[in-house]
Amino acid sequence: MTVRQVKVTVKMCLGYRKCIFIVLTLFGLIFFQHNISNVESWKNHLVSALYKVQNRIQPSNLSETHQAFHHKRTPYCPHLAQPLSPEEELEERNLLDFIAWPQPPFGSEAPNLSQTSDPVHSHFTIVNAKNWSVGDQLEVHVQLRDFKGRPKRYGGDLLLARLHSLKDRAGVAGQVLDHRNGLYSARFPLLWEGSAQVDVVMVHSSEAVAVLQRLREKRPDRVYFSSIFGQGNHSEKMVCNMCLPPDQGPLCNFTDLHTGDPWYCYKPKMLSCDTRNNYVLEGSLENIINSKEELLFQSGVNLKVPIHASTSNAIIVLPSRKGDSTQKLDHAKVATSGYYYQDIWRSLGGVTKRQFDGASITQCLTNKLVYMYGDSTMRQWYEYLVTVIPGIKEFNQEGGVKVGPFMAIDLTHNILLKFRFHGPPIVTRTTLMAHKLRYIANELDGLTGGPDTVVALSVWAHFAPFPVEVYHHRLWQIRKAVVRLLDRAPGTVVVVRTPNPRAQDRDLSLKFSDWFSLQLDTVLRAMFEGLDVLLVDAWQMCVAHHQPHDVHPPRAIVMNMVDVMLSHVCRDRTKKTE
Ligand SMILES: *[C@@H]1O[C@H](CO)[C@@H](O)[C@H](O)[C@H]1NC(C)=O
Ligand SMILES: *[C@@H]1O[C@H](CO)[C@@H](O)[C@H](O)[C@H]1NC(C)=O
Ligand SMILES: *[C@@H]1O[C@H](CO)[C@@H](O)[C@H](O)[C@H]1NC(C)=O
Ligand SMILES: *[C@@H]1O[C@H](CO)[C@@H](O)[C@H](O)[C@H]1NC(C)=O
Ligand SMILES: *[C@@H]1O[C@H](CO)[C@@H](O)[C@H](O)[C@H]1NC(C)=O
């Protein structure tokens, strides 16, 4: 079966409950396959496995698969969680298996710093130095060592790798493979001629990741929220969160009736629950790790620090041997979504990416409705479009400066842009009005949709501090709403932006580490695999770029992301592109 056939199968299923089951079966088998066949798992490389194993998949396997994966676990926040449907629980279980990260071989007590990964003592080597040509694959071996220079014996460190050229303003993200013995390899497709250099960065030691993993499961309370309840001249401020301890007073239940996304506040003493006015990030807990653990998160020492080459990190890439570079890249396409050349992102596979200016964006979006939902990384797309479309005018700055909702219209060309934030958790100091909080799935259910409607989603940054189950449930609801939308309004264009790496220091990384984001990234990709949805690979677009990581990528990257979306929105629909 080809990719196209899979998509057709899924499409035919839309709207039938049974077929949702089939999709789930696919997931089950992928993860099973993944687990048994890949002792070494490609980080970053995210699942085109769907297309590899489908031949073996029969819907009748459902009950078996279900059996295999339906083991019991304690849900996050059991006293407040709504019971999951068997399908959701199954998928959640599979995803948790899928993102399982190697655990360092020690107990709950962190080892001394001297025994942990040290980027300065660690080195990488380019394998088989020879004359490289465009279309070849470059492989790099990384040996991690501890602070005393001893080779590490286990894996689980978070490394990022890229190959780039400042001269050509070119770059591509590497695929990092953890051999689980202190050795890693990174692979890069060679996509441009001339010089290039390899950069490897250790984001976290495996010992630091173990701390983060514990915090994510055990301390989801490390960010907390509040609301002011008020009536007349009386007001009370109460603590709120997705999960609250049961024994500290009665609760107000703000769980969404349609999506089941949980939200609770302690009940005010004098006021009723429906007097909630606003929503704000109250703070984050300090001192949640001990002094030994703090040493694992030192900027410039072991937090996002480069690993150097043992000899050279530079290569020269000759022209393709056969003069045709595109023929030979098939092996790399699966994992590499694209690369920069002259600061312009070139997508590999799918629709050819074009460049757009104000006039061509206007032309592309004429008579279109563009609904953007999510966090501030989606607001960046809205802001970019508002600045480049010449005839656009903003209306209704009704909400907060940062959270919206925002709306902009080009009356001449009949273009409507809207941005709305996702529902809680929103980890921002900006005060939000409680009645303005909306969940994306509900908003999507209110859209008419159709070929002139574009929906763009970016949901990740605010979920980093919380257990993966929270994110899974949110995406589960959003995906169901997307499927309903595509079912009732075929031709609606849906675009999903992935997470991206960001600048890190110790305090930030305890809540918003790239490790959390990468885990969410894996979940997101797996959950939208096989749907007629375009994924914009923000992760690779930021890893490959020469600018420093930032939760809000610089305009040069945002422009490329929006161009990927527009290339898809305004592709030539008369031609088959797959
Ligand atoms: C997946 O792999 C992990 C670690 O190797 C193992 O503990 C787990 O039992 C496996 N799960 C399945 C369903 O095979
Ligand atoms: C909160 O409300 C939701 C939706 O009505 C409900 O399913 C859930 O059980 C409630 N939670 C508690 C703890 O009562
Ligand atoms: C860690 O360091 C302390 C103090 O230097 C020492 O007593 C202890 O044995 C070390 N632990 C390990 C596991 O090496
Ligand atoms: C690399 O290219 C140079 C110049 O074309 C040539 O002299 C050399 O033999 C080549 N080396 C290898 C290992 O192919
Ligand atoms: C507001 O406060 C004043 C004095 O502090 C009090 O007399 C009055 O009853 C209050 N009004 C309401 C609606 O609670």
C-alpha cells in the first residue's frame, strides 16, 4: 500500500465509529512493532512506521492488540479524572510505551556530578572521512564521558545535532540514535554542495532527564494558578489547577462539559462558584530539587552545551555523482522534513514549498478564512500575516495584549484571520477573563469549514510541565473535532505546527525543558499520523537554523513556517502531489 492508499482508507472511515477503532488498531501495532524491533530508537525520527507495517494490519486484530496493551495503571489525578473510554486508555498506554525514555541505572538518589555526562570531556567523530557528495549520508559518532573523562556506560542523554553552513545559510537537523551504552550516532542527509560543519549539543545529561521525568510525574503542581471570585464589593482569591489535593476543602468544578478537560478551583468561602472572574498564573514552586540535583542543570556546564569534535567538524560536499541530487535522497526523506538553503526552507516530500510576499499571500488567501488556535507560537503566525498582508486591518482588540482573541480582515480581498488561545493550562502572567477561555475542540465544532477554510493549530508550550496524559487527552479531543470537521466539510485545510526547542536555564528547564517538548512532539506526530493534516515541522526548522533556540522563533523561521502552510493551502489541486 502506498501513502495515498492509507489516506484514502482513513478518509473513507471518517464519521464511522468503527473506523476510529481501525485507526487505533494501527496505532497499537505500530507501537508494538516499534517496541519489539527497535532496541535502539531513533529520537526525533517520528513514525512513518504507519506506512511500513500496514500490510500486516487487519481490523480483526483489534481484540488481540487491545488485550496486549490493556494493562492497568494509576491515572493522573485519579480522584478528579473522568474515566477514560477504553479506546482512549489504550492509545494513551501505547503512547506512554512509545515515548518511554531509557532510565539511568541508579535508584532515586542522583549520582554525584563527577559520574554524570560532561560535554567538555565528550567528543564526536565524523565516520569514514572521505569525499562526500550531495545525496550521501553523513554519520557522526558521539562518545559521552563523565566529568572525570570516563566513558559513559548507559544512554538517555538528550542530544541535538545539525549540519550547517553559515556561508550558504544552509542547515539540516540530524537524526540522533541512542545506542544505550554512552555512544550515540547522528545521521545527516547531504543536501547542498560546498562546506558544512557538524554541531552537536548536549541539552541534558541522562541524569538530568531522570530528574525531569520524576518532576513531570510527581510534581505537576510545580506551576499553580489562581482565580479571583467576586460579587459586589467582596472578592476572594482561590488556588486553581487541573488537579488539586482532595482533602483541603470543597472544590469548584470547571471541567469542560464537552471535552472533559479538567479544571478546578478551591471554592470561595462566601461566594458561589459561578462568580469566577479571571484566571492567572499564580506562581511556581521553588526548591523542588535538591542541591545535588541542581548541579545537573548548570548553564554553560551541562545544560545545552556544545560537544566538540575530536578532530574536525567540517566537511566538503562535492556535487552529486550522477548530477541528480533528488533521486538518491529517498532514504533520508522519511526522517528529514526539509533543510535550509540561503535561509529558505526547502521541504522534502509533499508539496513543493514556495516563497510568498505580501502580494502573493493576498492572492493565496483571497476569499479565505484562516482560524489560528493555540499558544503564542501560533500567535506569531497571526502577527506575521497581519504585518505582511498589505490590505489587512485589525479589529476587536478585545482581549489581553498577548492572549487575544484577535481578528484581522482584508475587506477588498475578503480575507479573515482569527487567533484564539487554547484553554487552560495557560502559563502566563497575563490575567485572562474566565469567560474568554475556550477549548479548541469546541471552537472547531463551531466552524462550518470547507475548501476556503484554513485551520492552523499549535498546542504544546503550556503543557510541558504536566503529565503526558493531560496533553494526550487534549489532543485526543482536538483530533476528534478535526475528524468531525473534515467529515462534514471535506476540503478544509488543517495544519498542525509541532513544538520547537527553546532557550533554557535551570529554573526554566525544570518546567519547560526541551525534553518535555520533544516528548510532546512525539505524541503530537503520532496522533495526527494518517490524517489529512499538514504537519509543519517546527522542531527541525529550529534545530536546523543557525539562530539560537527561542520559544518564539525569529521572524526568518516564522516566515518559512507560514510559507510551508501557504504552499499547502494554495497548492495546485488539479495535480496529484502524492
Ligand atoms: C516495551 O519496552 C519496554 C522496555 O524495553 C518494556 O519494559 C515493555 O514491557 C515493552 N512493552 C511491550 C508492550 O512490549
Ligand atoms: C467535574 O465535572 C465533570 C463534568 O461534569 C464530571 O464528569 C466530573 O466527575 C466532575 N468532577 C468531580 C470531582 O466531581
Ligand atoms: C559522592 O560523593 C560523596 C562525597 O564526596 C561520597 O561520600 C560518596 O561516596 C559519593 N557517591 C558515589 C556514589 O560515588
Ligand atoms: C578526493 O578527491 C580528490 C580530488 O578530486 C582526489 O585527489 C582524492 O583522491 C579523493 N579521495 C578519495 C578518498 O576519494
Ligand atoms: C460593600 O461594603 C460596604 C462597607 O464596606 C457595606 O456596607 C456594603 O453592604 C457592601 N455591599 C455589598 C453589596 O456587599
